[in-house]
Amino acid sequence: MERKVRVVQYGTGKMSVYTMRYVLEKGGEIVGAVDMNPAVIGKDIGEIMGIENTGVLVTDVKNAETLLKEAKPDIVIVTTMSLLNDIKDAFMLCARLGINAISTCEEAFFPFNSNPTVTDEIDKLAKENGCTITGSGYQDVYWGELISSIAGSTQKITKIKGSSSYNVEDYGIALAKAHGAGLTLEEFDKEVASLDRISEEERQKVINSGEYAPSYMWNVNGWLCSKLGLTPISQTQECVPQTYKEDIESSTLGMTVKKGMATGMSAVVTTKTKEGITLETQCIGKVYSKEDYDKNEWTIEGEPNTTIVVSRPSTVELTCATIVNRIPDVINGKPGYVSTDKLDELKYLVKPMNEYVRD
């Protein structure tokens, strides 16, 4: 592509500060932005990024369709919510208009195993209108490609174990609430944990209805099985509340999380496969204390055993950089809802991003 890649930012919260700046630094062009927050509607995106004004103002999300038709972007970056149902309207709008889209939405990473009904709707519309829809972010590498690469250097695998922790304060109120942060233990048990105390048959009915609320590793396990060519035969999920010995202030929740209340949760997902390999993965998202820090640890058991640990990863920046570096892959991708295991291997963009887009 000889011209700059045209991008619209959908959602101008914490993550967009990085995604928009990274797009500009990688030679792209921000041609529009939308949000539902009255406090930012009408603001110049430069003010949001902390740079000089750009002349691009945030549009009310109610006028998103008009903006997209006028701006004619090559791709839309959606950085709003964590569940597919919450970003369905944004994805469906892009699919209907034939505009590529990529989202930080965690479920969007591999929604085929958690919300197949909505995924199929988006996929069908995207194929009809010749655009690619996907989800990406930190998990694309640190819960995905990194693990599949290690697997490629292993002779025999019996189990894949993973654990990743992150501060819900960094990602906004929707994510914090999805992790049960700020709930009493009784409320957590009723509103979060109890949802997984059901049989696999009951869970599948909920999944088919489009009302399942997966933890992040639910979708990651599906992605890894797809990438590695494994056939899942069962998958379970257990959510356990996290607490702290003292009160913790949460600026995201706008409250003090009292001692003994849920600061977040640990979600453990276990997948058994036809090939005999078990995936046991855990994500720990909570309001951090002074002692906590991000950590990503994976072990592949077999011949040989291999463990890799990434301490203190900058998950926000890594998520946003991954999203931006994925843009050429999405534009080059086949039409439909395409998870990143089916796209090109993620690469660092040395040249302006338009030079990686095939005409």
C-alpha cells in the first residue's frame, strides 16, 4: 500500500492513549475516534494522548456509522470491553460496512469456544462484505505464540501449564468488575463462582445461548488447541476470589476494597484433548497491593520439561503494541472472523505499516 493506513479508534480510554500514539509512530494515520463518554466527546485526540492537537475530535458513538462512512478507514481498533457481547455492535457495524477491525477484547481472541452464535453472525457478515475481524493483545504472544514456539522445540508433550497475573487497575472498570473486584466473598460466590458450578452439558447450553462469561484462559486454551492442532474433548473453569490482609484503594473502582473482600480472582481452566495433552492455565487479575507485580509463567511438561518466566511485563504497552503491529496482518487476512492463530506470525514493524500491506 503506497498511502498511509487509515485508522479509526473505537473507545478512547486508557488503552487508546497507547494504541493511537503507536499507530502514528508506526506511520499510520488516525482519521477518527468515537466514544460514549460525554467527558471526552468533542476533545482532540491529541489531548487524550498528551501531545499537541491533531484536528481529529472524538465523535459520539451514536454517530459512529456516519463517521466510518465518511472517514473510510482501513481498520478500526476497538478498545472498550472484555466480552464479545459487549463489543458486538462495534464488530457488526464494521462487518456490515466492510471495514477490518481488531480489538483488545479478551474474549475476541478466540470466541469460537465461548460465544459461537455471535461469532458466526460476525463471521458471516464479514465474509459477505470482504473484511477481517479479530482479537489480539498481550495474550497473542505471551499466552499464545510464545507457547506454541516452545512446543515446537519439544519432542513429547504431556501437559501445558500456564499462569499469568495482572493488575485490574490498568485496564478500566469493566475488566475490574468482570473479575469480581470489590465484591464481598458472598457476592463473589453468587455472582461469579457459582456460574461455573454446572455440568458440561449445562455449560454448553449457556455457551450456545451466547450468555457464557469465560475467563481469559478459556479462550486462550481454545487458541492454543487450534494453533497446535489439538482436539479438545472437555474443558472446565473454576473462579476463586483473591483477598488481601489490608484495605486497598482502587482508583478504577472508585472505592476502598476492604480487608477480606475480593480484590479480584484467579480463574483456572483445564482442557483435556483427544491427543492426551492436558492444558492447565490460570489467570490472576486483581487490584494489586504494594507487593504484587505482573508475572507470566509457562511450563511444558514432557521430553524435555521447559519453563519460561516473564517477570514484570508491561502488559498494557505490550497489548497495545501487539494490536498495532497486527494491523497489516488483519488487512491482509482472509474475510471473516479470523483468530490470530490463522494470521501471519506477528512481527516487529521496522518500516511504516503500509509497506507491509499487500495490494
